[in-house]
Amino acid sequence: MVKWALAVLVWGLYLPLQAQARDITVGFPENQEPYVIFEEGQGRGIAFETMDRTFKKCQWNAKYRAMPSARTIERLKSGAIDAGGLIPAAALPGFFESERFFQPENCLVTLAENNIHIGKLEHLKGRRVVSFKNAQYILDKPQLDEIKRLSDYQEMQGVEKRLKLLVNKRVDVMLTERQILLYHSLRLGFGDAKKYTFSCILNSTKMGIVFAKKEDRDEFNQCLK
């Protein structure tokens, strides 16, 4: 009888915990390696592990979806997903950004063999520059405006596509995040950091997760602590 009563008590304590568990669908931009890496449905990387640990602390069952950043934004707006990881809040006015925990290092990158040194933005004058899509949401606006004014500037989806343009000398400068470039350069067999010259003179801001609901953002921030 005592054992039965204890079993009922334990089950009664277990049910509230189960009731708290909930599913949450989180979209991530592709090409965020090594910060977020998806392989065979499994995620890893510094930024991913921080987010996943926080979701588990909140007792949320997070379901992750890797997709182009533009699609992540579209699905958040349509309500198809609950949150977007490493999505700039400026791209989603009216949504709710978590505390920022991820610090990208965006740089102006050239091939070392070309001996192009970008010590200041004026050195971009007349240069062919390729950047990631939607740079206006991530970079300092005055700096980006100056880059566009000085250079032959274009934006393109796909980090490896942009990297091939740089390596094949179809552009002079690639505006990108340092560790992301190095990850894909090694993956493609292009070489390590010695192949490139990095000018990390751009202002970078921390990033977090953007949520569709304020209460989800608030709970995530509590679990992040």
C-alpha cells in the first residue's frame, strides 16, 4: 500500500513537468558553419550548443530547420516557425529579439597573393566587392553606405559561391564573417588563413534569436542566464 502511494505521488510530480514541455520550431540560416552545423539532422557548433542548452533548460523540445535566411524570415512572418536563430532583429520589425549572445567578426577579405591591403574603407575605391545578402541588417549603416559608394558592390546568396568568385579573382574583396570563410575554404580545399588577408575594421554587433511571441522571448532570456 505504501509503495502504491509513493508511486502515485511520484507520478503526480511527474505530470506537471511533462505538461510544461512543448515543441518549438526554430529556423536557421544556412552557411553559418562553424557556429551552427547541421549534419544528418543533428546540430553542433558554439552558437547552436548555446541555443540548444537554453531550450532544454526551458524544457522545450526544439525542432531545427536549416534554410536560406530569406526563407527563415518569410516563415517567421507567416507563422510557420516560432523562432529564427542568428537572424538580425532589424529584418523583423515587430518581432522579439532575445538577449544577444553571438558575436560575429565581419571582415573585408582579399587574397594574400594579390597584395591588396584594406587599412581603411577608402582603400576599397574602385574595387570589386561581394557581400552576403541583406548586409544592411547586420552591418553598421554608415560603413555599408560608404562601401557601396566607393566600390563596385554586389550581394549574393551562398558563401561558397562568393568564395569561389574571390579565389578565381572575379572579385577583389569578399565581405564575410572570418570563421565562416575559413570553414568553407578548408572544406573546398582552397587553403587556410595564410591564403587570405583579413581586414576586420567593420563594426560588428552581437546577435541572438528572434521570436514570434514576446512570452517565448522572455522565457528564453530567463533560461539563458
